[in-house]
Amino acid sequence: MLTHHKFSAKLDGVSASPFCLKVDILLAMAGLSYDVLEGPAALQTAPKGKLPVMKDQEELIADSEFIRRHLVINYNADFSGGYSEAELAVAHAFMRMAEHSLYFVTVCTRWLPDENFAVIEDQFFGILPPEMRSALANESRKSVITKVNNHGYGQHTWEERLALGRADLQAISTQLGDKPYLLGDRPCFADAAVGAQILCALSNLPFSGWRKTVEQFPNLVAYANRIKEAYPEEATEAA
């Protein structure tokens, strides 16, 4: 039996982690049943100190992309959508852009403004005893700030971050056009990744410049909702 080790936190009823959400969507696409382990107990099992992790028998697979590959190799999951190699190369590039560029605008939006961090502290750390909550939340915030500064996005102004994010959104919107999914009528692996990133970017937070930027692209909002409805989170979770 597969067990998805993931964060328990949610924003607007959706997993707060786009990578955990991506794995849920992939599992739903593949029609695979699975168990769930959430919260601190899940994080304690993480070989790389991050979630998601997939446990398959006694094997632990860390990182959403290695989880996807594991499902393809070991469960004959087909996330190609029947598209050509050339088309899937385009999908791969859009997935990488969403996960390594767009994602960091969302991270900065959540953790840097004090008013948004207050929501994150409550949703991410609310299960902890009050005497531990603030200390651990602030320690995590410092770690995130260091990471986004090292990446580069943390050193930009808000206007610069939004400009970079908007360029990514414009590219995805142009590729999507009026199609249901990135490449056409059928979803592929990239839709799990890109859809999850856009859903998380649409989180309703007090400092909402990023959400408002995403909402300027109606086809992306419709696309994210289509992914959410077609592959509801934990739809194939074992009974």
C-alpha cells in the first residue's frame, strides 16, 4: 500500500503545499488508492527533511518528481496524456518554470509580509502547543527568508517579484489559450504541477497582490478550478 506523507496545513480548503497537492493530483490521475500520514509524524520520516514523501512498502521516495517516476515505473502510471515527445518537452519546460520560478513568488507572498505570516503561523503551526508555536514559526520564517534570498527572489522588491511572476503567468496563459489543459483536451503530468502551483497562488491572504495578479488571467483561474474539480484532493485515498 502506498502512503503519502504530507503537510496537514490547508489554505482555502486546498493543501498549502503545491508539491503535496501535485502528488495528490498525480495519484488521482493514476487512479491509485493510498493512505495518508500528515503533520510532524510525516516530516520526521522525510529523508531530505522535506515533504512530500511516498512510502511504498518499506521504501521512502522523497520529492514529487521522483514520486512521479516511481509511479510510472512501479505502477504503470501513464502521465503522458498520449502526447508526442516534442509536446511533452514543452510540458516539462512549463512545469519547471512553475515549480522553480512561479513558486517562489507564492513563497515570498506567504512568508514575508507580517499580515500574511500571521495566517501562515496559524494554519501551519496551529496544531502545536502555544508555548512552542511562535518560536518554531519564527524559526521557520527565518529559514525561508534565507532560502528565498539565496535563490534571488527574496532580494527583489514586491513590484519586481510581481513583474517576474506575471511574465510566467502570461506564458502559461498563452500556452493554455482556450484549451482545457496545457497541451490539449487531455491532461498530462505538467497539469498536476502547474495546476497545483496556480491553486496555491490563488490562496486568499490579507496581502493579496499576488492573488490579484493571477486573477488577471481568467483562463488560468478556470484551469486551476478545472484541475481541482477533476482531481479532488485525496479523491483516491484509501477508505
